[in-house]
Amino acid sequence: MEFAERYQERAAALPGAVLWTRTADGEPFRVLPDGCMDLLWVEGELLVAGPDRRGWIGSAEPGVRYAGLRFAPGTAPGLLGVPAREVVDLRLPLADIWSPRRSRRLADRIGTAADPALALEEVAGALFDAVPDRLVSQVLRGVRRGVAVPALARGVGLSERQLYRRCLDAFGYGPKMLDRVLRLNLALDRARAGLSFAEVAARTGYADQAHFTRDVKALTGVPPKILLA
């Protein structure tokens, strides 16, 4: 039996989250850093995917089904009860964070549903009622506006060292790394929309096209021309 790679996503009921599904075709796939954490259901098991610092190549047997909730940057640690710094670059069972019994109960509920992705969304909506961290939105807003770290720290009432620690807990990155990752994804979106690399670099805050190319390769492992081919 042959399997075609199938990937779909849509906005989830949880604010800022994306619900996605995928059926593997057996071919390698590339995962890029995006500043997000995911709650994954993979053929009956619940996993937590931490924020990535670099791109990586994954693989799965043909026909393996995935359903995932990709949380907006900085929101998952408060919902899952684990600092982002503790799960950076990791994929680990939810049972390592929550109790095995609770995790198994949720996994069984999702796995026996007619639509595991919808059940994952419903479970998350019922369980996750944490109050949003105001600091997260302030930091994200400042980083996206290009505010320098000293000014960003002053703006949120923290020292630079305190800001760095809080960012590690919320995002898994310090503010400078967070800026690089968010800018990378914005730049790639603009490139996919048809802008030339020179235009992308100019509009996204890179010094020049060479800077854009170097940073893409450093974060993803390949230059943009190959990544977007």
C-alpha cells in the first residue's frame, strides 16, 4: 500500500493555537524552529514537542497518523506546567510531565474518538484554563518591533538577566534567539509569497541578502534556495 504525505492545519479554539494533522508517507521531513511548543497525539501516544533551536530531519513509517496542537510562542509552559527551557529540542511523553495515569486516560479518550484531532482540541480546551502571562505578550510585541534587549528589559520592569531567565522559561530561548527564530519564520513566509531574497532581507530586518542566507542556513541547516525548493 502506498501513502501520500497529507498535512492540514487550521486555527484551533484555543487562542493563538493551530490544530494540525499529518499522515506520514515514509519519506524524511524537515522540522524548522518556530518558537512554539506542540502537544502531539501519535498513534495512541501523547507527546510534548519542545521549542527547537535548529531545524532537524525526522522520519516515520508510512501511514503513521499525527494530530497536533501548536501553541503560540510562550503560552504552552503555563498550560502544560513545564518551563520551556526544560524541553528545548526534546520530544517526550506527556507522562513524563503529568502522571502516567492521567496521560493514558487522555490518550485513550483521543484515540477512541472518531476524529482524534478534534478530540485533542476538545481535551485541551477543557483542561487548559491558565491565565495568559502578560509578560509573554509584552516580550513578543517588543521583539517583533525590533526593540533592543536593554530597552525591552526596562519596558517590562526587569533587569536584562531577569528578562533572559524569564524568556528561557516562557520560550526556551533568550530574547535575541527568539528574535532570530521569529524573524526567520516571517522571512520564509514572505519568500514563499513570491518576494525575492533581497526584498525579504530588506523588509525583515536583515543587513542584506547575504545575512539572510547565513541566518537561514545556521537555523535550518540549508540555504533558503534549497529550503524553499
